[in-house]
Amino acid sequence: MLSVVALLALLAGCGSGNTGAAGVPTQGGQADDGVDGVRAPSDTPGGTLRLVTGEIDSLDPQRSYSPGVWNLMRLYARTLVTYSSEPGRTDELVADLATDLGQTPDGGRTWTFTLKEGVRFETGRPITSRDVKYGIERSFASEVVVGGPTYVVDLLDDPADPYAGPYQDESADKLGLASIATPDDRTITFTLTAAAPDFPFVMALLSSSPVPIENDTAGNYGADPISSGPYLVTSVDPQTGIQLDRNPQWDPATDEVRTALPDQVVVRTGMTALARDQALLAGSADADLSGMGVHQATTSRLDDRALAGRIDDVTTGAVRLLALPNSVAPMDNAHCRSAVAAVVDRTGVQEALGGPEDAVRTSMLWPRALAGEVTDPDPRPDLAAARASLAACGLPDGFSTVLAVPDAPNSVKVATSLAADLAEVGIQAEVRPLDPSTYYATDVGDPDAVAAGGYGIVLATWTADFPTWASFLVPLVDGRSIGAVGNTNYARLDDPTVNGLVDAARAVPDPVAAADAWRQVVAAVQTTSAYVPLVENRVQLLAGQRLRNGVVMQPYGGYDVATAGVG
């Protein structure tokens, strides 16, 4: 039997310059058509949309923490609000199951949503506010439902009387989580532990989708999730992949987001990056769900004029940065941290990652997709300033430290480049590769492990779960976000000025004024040199030859499958 890669190679053809399988009509277009517009517009229904991806973490909406999988889930799991499918505005929210984006009478402490009429599960039963509540309650069952986002736990749980989830609810009335009220079938009210203006974005996470209690199989729910969207999962097989067919209970009159053009959607899973690229080139796949873009080995083929017109270049919002933990000497001295910041060569980091096609230099904690522009000075290495900072911190000849890094080729390459930069001013950084599967959770995410390992420099990649200033900045820079497990404030920055500016920014309702307030947060963080931004990751999305309505869904890093069609 031919291997998958060998079969795809045959499908791709052997002749030089062959960019697609014979007989497959290639869609026209220009580079970046799908970034702010629509690639190959069409309203023609029918056909099978063929998707490829790597491993799927879970089809259970409350258990997945993968943007690519969240994109797929838009086909069978609806939420109170969701991301827009409008080109160029995919980072904005629109109503989905709810009639609007929620009402708050008190600045974000209390939120009320009203469900639309006529929304149903695939079983035919109407979706009620209690189903939304139950789906959210599943995220509290940490012993059963593991792996997904837990924002709702922080926002809705009572620390004095923690809720253990629906499977351990021993109350006589089984009313569930007290902070969620469902006075009738269409009304749901959330009372948060603190005001959260970004709460609608939490409701847009697929972990906030409804689940019918009568169909919940606890840890096995991902094997047969119940659909509230235009498609239902009809087959899950590790060899043949995932198949979705039309859900006859879905009413398009209740859904202004999804066009549901294809008759069927098929997802081939567990494919390597190169195999996914080959499938797209061969015409046997329409889009890659992974959000990883084309593999470096494929980029040389993108010079082909026909292929170049099928590329959408996307900055991902994922920022590679150095965190300098103040719990590890001499990084407890701001001058020593400044020395590290001054000597960094971002151009070298960019080259280590493959060049401008794969990384955009940045010296600011502000991804390009965030609203409100920030001027990036893009500084070059300043060895004189670094030596002056070393003298100010009392270590004019430099010092030794450990540079922690995920044990992945690109990350190690970046770390090696940075270590060479630091050595120029006498900072000897031992590059220490750590297991990538535990890196963020128990290595650099555990403050005690950071101190014990002497990790004075941590190489990390940070991206927010939703495109807001607070979502990106607060977990990194707010001292009150420092945790003992899964800590994301990698520098252990706990600066009163920064914390105060965070509180002030969160309290500003006007978007323009809020952007300015968050810029002040970034400026204050920069003076501490606790974080040294390096680059923002960039990917090239390759559209399959048959893909129609290719709209780049910025929050998920791929083409929006909710509106995609085939031709």
C-alpha cells in the first residue's frame, strides 16, 4: 500500500511547474485576497468541503483548546455570540444564539442574554438557557472535562464555596452554579466575581456552547457531540477522519453567520505539515484547519505565479518574547534586565525563524491585529547601552544565567542566536532545552521550578484567546495574575504602577480612550525590561484549488469554514 505522502506526491503530478491535479479547475485570485476581502466569491451550494489538519485534541467543545478545532466547531456548536464572518472584521463579535451581544447594567459585573426563538439541537429539542448553563457548568468538572479554557471558573466560581461541576452536584434541588440564573427558557444572567467588559468574548469561546444534559456522556461526549449548528458529526474515525453532514434541524433564519454551502464536510486528521501542503497542492484538500500555514519546505514553491495568487499572508498575534523572571538573580535588578533588552538582535531572531515571511520584528507588547496603533521603534542592538546597564547593576563584566527554551528546532535556533548576542557583553546564557509537552505547564509555568532551575531568561510564545487588550496583556503583566500552577506571568512582574494602570484601563468604556490607556500599560511595562518582545509569528495560508468564499478568520488563523464553499 502506498504511504499517504507517496500517494499525495502522485496526485500532485511529477512534471515541473505542475501546481495542481489534472482536471481540477484552479480558482483565480490575487495574493491576500482573503485577508480583508473574499477569495473566489460564490454562493453556489453543494459539494464536499475537504479539510486537512494535524491531531484533533477533542471534538468536545468544553475540552478543546485548539483554535483550528474551534474553527471546525463553528459548524456544529453555536454560542451566545461568535466571531463575525465579514471580511476584515473577523475579530469582532456578532450575535449567534443570543439576540444581541449581551446587556450589562453595572459596567460588566452582571450580564444578561436572551436566546433567539427557533434554535434547536439536532435531536429537534429547542435549545434553552438551561442548556447553555449546563454546557458552561461542564468546564467546572475538572476531574472529567479536562483540557479546555477555564475563564468561566475564574469569573463565576465562589472561592469560599467552589462548584465542582454537574457530575458532583449533591444539592437537593440540582440548581447548579449559583452565579448563572435561568429565570425562563430564553433568559440567562451571569453574575461575575468582578466586572469584566470582555465577558462576551468568553461567551464566544466554544466551551460556552450549549449541551443537552440528556445526551451528555461526560468524558466521552466528544465521540458524539450533539449539534446546535448547520452540520452534525456523523463519523469519527482515526483512519478516515471526521465526517459532517447537514443538520436538518438547523434553521438558517436564526443564523446570520453561517452560510453552510457544502452538503458535506470531511476532515482528514493526523497529517503532517508537509502532507497537508501536498494535499492542498494536489487539489485533494480545500483548506488546512491547523492554522500553522505552509511548511518551510513548501515556501520555495510559492514563487510560482499561479501559487502566489492562492496565498494569504497572516500575522498570527502570537508574539515570541523573552521573560526575565525577577525571582532569579540577577534579574531581580532592573539594570541587569535592561542589559539583556539592549543587546538583543531581532533581525537575527527573524532570520533564525526563516526570515520576514515567517516572522515580523516587534519591540512592543502589542500584536498587529489589536485595535489602536502603537509606534514600534524597532531598535537595533546597542552594546554601549548594554554595558552601561551592566555597570549600573554592579556586574560590569557580565554574568551567567540559564536560558530556558522549548526543545523544538526553531526555538533552540532562536535561543542559540540570542545567546551569541548576549555573549558579546559578557552575559553567558546556557541554552537549556526543556520538554515542550510540559514547558508551559510545569517548567516555566511553575514559579518554584523557575527559581529552582535558575531560569533567568525564558523564551516564550504568547498569544491571547481573544483579540482584546486585556486578554493579551493582563495574564502577562498584572501581578495579581501570578499563579502557582500554569502561571503565565512568566517574568513574575508585580509592579504597583503597572497594576494600577491595568485597573484604570479596564475601567475605560470608550474604545479610543481605552486604547490609549492600554498603551500606557505597555509603556510602563517597557520601563521595567521584564519582557523583551522579539517577533510576531507570520504564516502563509494556501487556499485549495476548489476553495470558494475564502475569508481569513483572524482569531483562528485559517479560512472560516462557516462560510467556505467549493467549486
